[in-house]
Amino acid sequence: MNHKELPKTFAEFFAGIGLMRMGLENAGWNLLFANDIDPAKQSMYEEHFQDETSHFVLGDIHALKGRDIPDVSLATASFPCTDLSLAGRREGLSGSQSSAFWGFIQVLEDMGERRPPMVLLENVEGFLTSHGGKDFKEALLALNELGYAVDSFLVDASRFVPQSRVRLFIVGHQAPNTSVFQEQRSFYQSEVRSEKLANFILLHPEINWSVRDLPPLPRRRYDLSAIVDNTGDDSEEWWNEDRVAYFLNQTSAKHRAVIDHYLPQNDYYYLTAFRRVRNGRSMAEIRADGVAGCLRTPKGGSARQILVKVGKGEVRVRFLSPRECAKLMGAGDYQISCSANQALFGFGDAVCVPVVEWIGKNYLNPLLKELGESLQPASDGVRKQISASI
């Protein structure tokens, strides 16, 4: 059999501001098509990449047809998580926004024999347990019906950047209906497969699995202080004394003690905080481990994230800036000319660039090579007939 190397080309659905693209491009992939329904995100995308008119289709995914999508080796989908995350109402895949997942499935189905040999999906950790796991199972079975054997794993962005952001990933590849996985230490309760996820895999043999071992995740080399803007003491970004006092009054004794610990130190320390409603009262909760909390869109259940600079006998407080949010997503050089609120929506709804790059280099690239070695050559499209030897 003649082996054929498949091109590293992909189509990006629910493209947002393009951070999935950035991560995959860092792993050697080339974008041929992008789609999103949000014109504000498209505007940010265009400002940064300067090439969106050549491949970006603005509109509802349900309006797309298979013929609209070029031949690619990979399709990615970071479908809306509002109905799946803890900040949403957990309506599941039937929710008004997450139903867009089925639009993605419809596009793949409509592509027929041109269907990409690989797919990569991303969502919040809550997708695993949405409706008791029913939504996750239905999504995986839908991919199975299109010929994709599936794998799933969890990655916390804090292994790459100083932001706690756990996301669930699904990789599917065209394969025969024969599940492949081994119950071994590297799989069960590993860094990327929690006990809950491992149990789901083991308890659902009706799903066509293809579980792949992955290398250890890297160790982050810097903390929150490395991404903080050099905001001058006289900047209007810092809150005035009355607002700082109000903020401090919103902290519990436990969290106020954290600030008091750093207050007399001879250096400055950076903490983060979210406002949360506890027992009907808005409270400020401090995080002091050098890692920011998960970035969210301003409409999420938690308020905009707060930065606290404390030490040398003083406390300064302000919101995290759009540039700091970009750095926390591994996109520090992203072009930002829009309003702060729009930027926060864009980054809060995105994927972490180095996480995607790691997946590309350690999962997608080796898998694509293996698929290329197992596919019969053909003249039309990148999807070839999978040999029975997989």
C-alpha cells in the first residue's frame, strides 16, 4: 500500500477571536476555514490576523452546508458552553446556545466522504457531568455515528499559564468500530483523565473509544506577577480609597487575613479576587497562590476578576486589564483595539493557546501521521478509506 502524508489543514468552527487557530498554527497547522456567529468577535479576529476575509464565514453554523467547507484534515469546535458550565443554567445540549453542537454534527454529516479524518472539540469540565453524563454520551455517540472513534481528556491551563482553567477535550478520528484502550496507571486517574472521566470511559463500552496515552504535562515556569501590567501608582485604573475600603469590607475574616499577611512585607505581592454571592451577600474572595481564577465573560455568574497589589504597608486594587487577560490565555501579543468589555468577552470565551499547541504537538500531529500511513491514496479530498489494519 502506498502511504500518503495528510496535510496539517483545519477548519475552525465557533472560531471566536481565533485562539484555537493560534495554538494549532504554533503546532504547524494551516487554517483554511473559520466560522463564528458573533460579529464583535469577528472584528477582533480581523484586527489581529488581518486575513479573515479570505476564509472567515460570519453566520449561524446551522446555515452552513458541507459544500461550504474545504477539504481539511481536522475540524475543531469550541461550541458554546453557557448551558453546560457552572455559571450557566445547565440546560445541556438542548439549550439555546449549546444546541449549536448539533449544527456542527450536521455540517460533518453533510460533508459525506469529504468528512475530515480528525475532529477536536473543546468545552468546560461540566460537559462531562451535564445531565448526569447524558449530554457527553450523546455527543460521543453522535461522533461515532459519523465514523469517529473518540478519546477525551482534561487539561488545566495552569500547567502552562498562571490561570486556573480546566477544559474538557474530545479527539475523534475515522476508524473501524473497535474500541481500543488499556486499563493502566497512565490512563486511570492520570494527569489528563480524572477518576470521574476514567470511570465514564470504562462504564460505557457501547461507545467506540480510541484512548491514547499522553506525555506528562509541562510545569509552569512563572506566576501571576510575570503578567501584570506596569501600571503607575497615579493611574486612574487603580481604585480610589473609598472603593478599596468598600472592597476590603466585602472580604471575610479568612480572606482579609490573607491580605493582612502580605501588607507589612518589604515587597509587593499580587493576588486576585472574584465577587461572589454568599448567603445573599456580595463577598470578595481572595486567591493568593500566584494563579488567577478562570477568566469568564462579563455575563457569567462571577464578576470581572480583580487584581490586588499588596505590600510595603499599602493595598491597591483594580480590575485585570484586557492585556493581562490576553497574557493569561497565552496570547500576550494579541492585537487589542476594541473596548475593554468586548476584549473581556473575547478572551473569556476562548481557549488557552499553549494548551492547544501542546495537544497539537503531542496528540494531533502523531495521530495524523499514523492516519496518513493507514489511508489508501485517493485523488479527491483529504478523507481516504481507512484500512482495516487500524
